[in-house]
Amino acid sequence: MTSQSKTFMGIDIGSVSLNIAVIDKELRLLESVYERTRGQPIPVLIGVLEDLEEDFPELCGAVCTGSGRNLIANVMGADKENEIISQSRAIAYLHPGVRTIIEIGGQDSKLIFLDWDEKSGRTVIVDHALNEICAAGTGSFLDQQAYRLGISIDEFSTLATRAEKPATIAGRCSVFAKSDMVHLQQEGTSQEEIIAGLCYALARNYISNLGKGRKFVKPVAFQGGVAANKGVVKAFEELLE
């Protein structure tokens, strides 16, 4: 293998999905994979690695991150890194001006504050907050509500952007959200408005529970699977101005 052909793999294994990035020594992205694990992370990982092996038969190194990093690292004999550090370093490299990271995954969420440290000459983490207790501020909250409405999460994302006025829904608890949804449906509220209301409920819950009155210093980056949901992105953009 020549020095130009060296490849490296990053594996992010969370509660809902497996994400893999293959890069070269210049940190250029060669391949990326996203797969939902559906409670079977090891079989899904093996299947993905078998597919990637044809294009990348030799790897110089691999590192695992995410909530399942210990399991995968032990199985593969790979290195592991805390996801807060991984996300912060990635943002510092790709978008060095970012000062706040919103991250929402399937079953947990994080808020990370960054700043430039003159002494070390690099971007550092100055504070962070985690939410791993209640699903109301995570992707599983949206999955639950999409299931109740009989639509896919992709349809959910699209419909959320069509609402003229988001409905008012309590986002502090999935049980209260369900009650509000039933009441709104009985009143004849459109599905689009209900879905948009759920996105705003999640965003308000996140800002309240993790932010706790702290300023979301701009620029702000949005990471995690929920960042692909157009309705939630729109809610955060409006709520954070």
C-alpha cells in the first residue's frame, strides 16, 4: 500500500443508527454509510463492513464513537473516543467559527459550547449538557409521534414544513404530547400543523432543559439524526432567531 492509498474509518454507533465514514490521509471523505440498527448493531455492522471491504481492503486505523462505542471497539479491537470530543473536534476542523453545537440523536441529546483558546491555539469545549433521561427531547420522541399518526419519519419531516401555523403541544413529556395530539385531532387541526407543533415542542424542550437560560452563541451547528428533520431545523432557526 502506498502512502497515497492509506485509508481510515470512523464508526459512530448510537441507539438507533450506525454511521461510518472512510477518509484518506488528507481527511477527504471517500465513503459514508448510514444504517438503522433496529436493535441489532453487531449484525448490521458486520454486513456494512463486508460491503466496504471490497472497496477498502486495507485500513490503517479505525476509531469508534457513540453510545455503543465500547461494545464495537471491543469486538473490533479498535480505538474509541467520547462522542462529545469527536463532535467538537470535527466541528473545529470543518467549521472553526461555530460556538454552539446542538446534537439530537435517537435516545439522547447534547448541547456543547465551544470557544477559541489563545493559550493553546485551538478550539476548546467550555461547557456541555446532556439529556439521557426522557425521550421528549430526542429522535425517539418524533418516531413515536410519527407512528401514532401512521406516517414514516421522512413524511413527518416533509409535512412539518408545510404548516402555516404550528399547533401548541406540550413537549415536556411524550404522554402529554399524545393527549394534546388527540385533542387537536378532535378539533379538526390539520396533520401538518400538529406535526409542526411537535417539532417546535421538541425544540422548546431542548432549549429549556439543556440550555437552562444560557445563550446559544452563534454560529450554531446542528448534528445528529434529528438534524435531517426539516421541521425541527425550522423550529430551532425560529426559536433561536
